[in-house]
Amino acid sequence: RIRQRLLVHKMKVSIFTLLALLSAASAFVPTSMRSGQLHRAIQANSRAPRVAPLQMGLFGKTQAEVDQMEKEMEGMSEQERLNYISWKQTSNEADVMTYASLLTCIPLAYFLWLGLLADNGADI
């Protein structure tokens, strides 16, 4: 009878461990792969990229900018279009990093000026 209880307890622990491992393993699978949306997303991105309407406006591109970009890319192959878009994004990111660095240097330069040239009140 004790042996039977021990066997039941081991089975419960084994089942619990198996369920815990399966749930942990499924946590690393993207939800888009579970529902088949990943395949549709790859198909959608394989075409020439378009700007979604939600990205336009305050923080995104305006319709005029999208039309200008389409005009600039007219006659390009798909690979050239992708290269152009990548170049434009990289250029924008580099500009943002440059401006952020310059803004960060302003307080640093001020503190250096204070430290080196300001009068600390000591009489020498």
C-alpha cells in the first residue's frame, strides 16, 4: 500500500515536471508562429515596403513625403529600392545620434567651464 502511494506520488511529480517543461519551452516560441501570422508577415514584407496610415502624421511620414519617396524610387529594381530605404533610414538614425550627442555635450561643456574658469571664492 505504501509502495502504491509512492508510485502515485512519483507519477504526479513526473506529470507536473513534464507540464512545467512544456510550458517553459512554449514560452520561447513567438505567438505569431503559433497562429501562422509569421508566414503572412514574411509575405507582406517581401513586397516593396509601404508606409502604414497609422505611421503618418505626428511622428511618421506625411503623405507628401511618401509620394516624394515613391517618385525618387521610380524605375528602381526591388533590391535598389530596399537599399535606398535602408540608406535613408541609416542616414536619419545617424543624424539623430549626432544631434543627441551635441545636446549631451552642452551641459558637459558648461560644467567644464564652471569647473575651470569660475571663481570658487578662495583667496590665493
